[in-house]
Amino acid sequence: MPYVVHHISRSLSFSPELLLAMGEAYDLSLESFTQLPSADVREAVASQIVALAERGMADPATLCRQAVMAYRRLELRCGPGVSALALQI
């Protein structure tokens, strides 16, 4: 969960339950890749999870699925190794 926590702005406040859900979503997302993704990919997925949680999404499986799908759509458009900074909802 360190990548997820890193992306939380100091001005945001999440409940302990939502933080656990975000951590679980992040762990699930890493398991969805055939090998451990690069730091850039992990950053992109973590940032997506935080953005989705900000919008009220709280289910770990849904957070995971949406974050990974957003990254993979961008990767299809821009090619492998797309920067975490390029991923925006």
C-alpha cells in the first residue's frame, strides 16, 4: 500500500475502511499482471485507485478492475511503458 498512500494529498481524508479497500485493490492489481510491473506502472495504478476512491468508489475489486483497465487502455493507445504521469481519469 505504500504507493497508494504516496498518492493521497494531504488535503484528502479517507476513512480507515476505505484506506484498507484501496490497499487491497492495489494488491489485487499487482496480481493481475503476469510479472511485477515497473515502478511507473505501479505508480499509475496507485494514482488511479486514489482518484477513483476520491469519486466515491469503495469496492476493492471494482477499484482494482477500473484502475488496471484505465492503465491498459492508455498502454494500447500509447504503447508499453507509458509514463504514470500520462494516466489521468
